[in-house]
Amino acid sequence: MTRLSVEMLAADAVEPITSAGHAQLGIAVLAGIAVIVLLITQFKLHAFLALTIGSLALGAFAGAPIDKVILSFTAGLGSTVAGVGVLIALGAILGKLLADSGGADQIVDTILAKAGGRAMPWAMVLIASVIGLPLFFEVGIVLLIPVVLMVAKRGNYSLMRIGIPALAGLSVMHGLIPPHPGPLVAIDAVKANLGLTLALGVLVAIPTVIIAGPVFSKYAARWVDVPAPDKMIPTRASEDLEKRPGFGVTIATVMLPVVLMLSKALVDIIVDDPTHMVQRVFDVIGSPLIALLAAVIMGMFTLGRAAGFTKDRISTTVEKSLAPIAGILLIVGAGGGFKQTLIDSGVGQMILEISKDWSIPALLLAWLIAVAIRLATGSATVATISAAGLVAPLAADMSTAHVSLLVLAIGAGSLFFSHVNDAGFWLVKEYFGLSVGQTVKTWSVMETIISVVAGGLVLLLSLVI
């Protein structure tokens, strides 16, 4: 499990900062979200400030002491930046090296040559699914965004036509397929069979990612017709270079963190002994921080040096890569602060208590609980952990296949309608240069399609196996 998910688990167990009743908490959540949306859409306030003010408003409406609200917000901001911020920075450096050296141009030119026209969205969803298999969602985004933006720009494609399939591939892997933290925690909680869950997860994931990716992107491109934001796309570097890295070495550099993290996941499954030396070694080299750091260092040679960069030129490239992401880091961090304020206010616990008396099928109950916690906290991992803990006793009377389907139902529910309290929402908004409304029309709707389609497929499978 990643450090971020461990911190989420710990945060979920903290005593609520308020003793407000369910009705007051529900009103506080709606009021906090309304304040954020109003400040951003009507008053054009920066999202970082809006999220900060919205968190304070939530605490005030819930009747929590303001000093405890501040502590919750700052703790959530700090843990989010600690868990995701460094990865975003390393990904930005790797992306800048990829772009300035001409490596990204090499990838884009090759993809455009091999899969032009109608095949491009399908190529993007395939690439994203493969890269997203072992990666935490945010890591996959920072690795894929440069390629997505450049393919859209150079191939004159709608950004949504290319971007939505890539995001769908990453998101489906994150919510449904081990070794992602959420599915692994759910598998452990309900004692599911890992191999069977993986197999059924792939069976559910393939049609889900097709519908939410290439198919939905046709409509998303009509609803939101925006160009790739120029501030995130450097000029075509290779036009000013005498040489550029080859396609093979460029792909190898980009895939290095994928291979390292996937190796860690496989070793964790095969060895399954935290004290074993092999597993301890792979736990280090396969951690997102070390894997991305290794790719950055490798990229300085395979990308920078291959393009003829001097040491000073490489240093300048690294320095220039960090400035554009300052705003993104603050917004993502503030989103984490708002999420933590929600959790510490007792919203997740409130939803769990209310749902205990619902008399519905176990798979649908698991999906609905995960949906409710996802909407309230914005965290797919927290939604998965909480829902799995609640429905775990129900797994005792299920067949092995249905226990695996229970895990997938939880994972599907945890992806439902990402909105302003989800760090992923702000990542997509800022990287793609969208407004809040445009992000809802594309990203939020795509997440809902994934959740509903995957949940429906799980229920259908439960009838035939």
C-alpha cells in the first residue's frame, strides 16, 4: 500500500472534530461544496483560495472549533502534497526532459504514423491502460499528460477525443484492478481470491473502458471543444535540435517507473513476506518516489545527453519544469485539505451508520456505500476501505466468485462522480486548461459512466456465475 493510502486509513480512524448530528453534518457538506463552487464560478476566485475558504465554511456550519478545522485542513494539505506533490514535481521534470530533448516528438510522430485518424482514441486508451496498470492515478496522469497534449496538438485532434480515453484507461485500472491500493485493501478485507479478482476485474474493465473512453469521448468532444493548453506544451523541440533520442530508448525511459512499480507488486504477491530481503529491496526500488526519481536520472542521459544537451542545459530544463506546476500543487493540496476536513468532521462515519439499515442485495449495497463515501470525501481509496470494512461480514456466505465481485462492486462505486473535493478533479482541470463546468461535463461524467457501467456489469456477472 502507498504512503498516501496509509495516511488515509489513519485519518479515517481519527475522532470527529465535531459532535454535530447527521442533519447538521449533511447541511454542512452541501454548504461547504456550494461555497467552493460559488467562489470559483461567480466570483472567479482562485481554486486554492476557494477550497481553503470552503473548508473553513464546512467546519463552521458543522459547529466544529475553528482551530481544529484549521488543523484538519493543514494536515490534509500537507499529507496530500507529501504523497502526491513530489510525484507531480518528478513527473514534470521527466515530462520537460521528454519534451525538450525531442523524445516526446519521437513518441508522438511514431504514434501518429502508426495509428492515425479514428484509431487514435483506441491507441490512447490502450497505452493508458497498460501504463496505468501498476501506477497510482496521479502518477499515471503526470506521465501521460505530455503525450496526450502533444498528440492532440500535433495531430489536430480535439483534446477531449484524445484525453478522455487516456483518463478512462487510468481511472479504470485505479479503481478495479490490483495491485492498486484500493482493490488490494478490499481483497484483504473480504478475503477474496486475488487471481480470480484480477481475472474478473479485467473482464469488467475492458467493456467499461471502451464505453467510457473512445465511445464517450465522441460526445465529450462535442460538449467541450477546447484546444490543448499552450502553457503545458513546449514548442516542438526537435525542430531546433540536430538529433533526438530514438523511439525505443524514449519508451524505455518512460516505462522504467512502470516496470519498477509492477515488479514490486509482483514480488509482493509472490513472496508475500515483508521481512524477506527480496521483498524489502523491491519495496524500495518499486516505490513511486524512487521509481520516478530513477526515471528522471536515467532521462538526463537517455534523453538529455542523447539530444546533445550540456550539463547546464539539463539543469536549466529541470529548473524550468517546476515553475508551471506551482499552482497545480497548491490546488491539489487544498483539495486534500478539504477532503481531510470532511473526513475529520465525521461525514464518512455518518454515511456508514445511516446505510446499516438498508435492505438491498449485498453487491448493490457495497456499490451504493462506496458511492456515498466517494461523493462525501472525494477519495476513491477512503471509499473503498470504508465500504469494504462495512460489507466484509456479508462475504462469509458468498461463493469465491461472488466475493471477488464484491470487491469489484466496491471499486466501481468508489469512482462515482469526481467533483470539487477530489484532487484528481483539479489535476485534470489544471492540466487540460478547463473551467470547473467543463471539467464536470467531461471528467466527472466520464467517472460516473465508469462507475455505473462497471457496477452494472458486476451485477450481470453475479447472475451467471
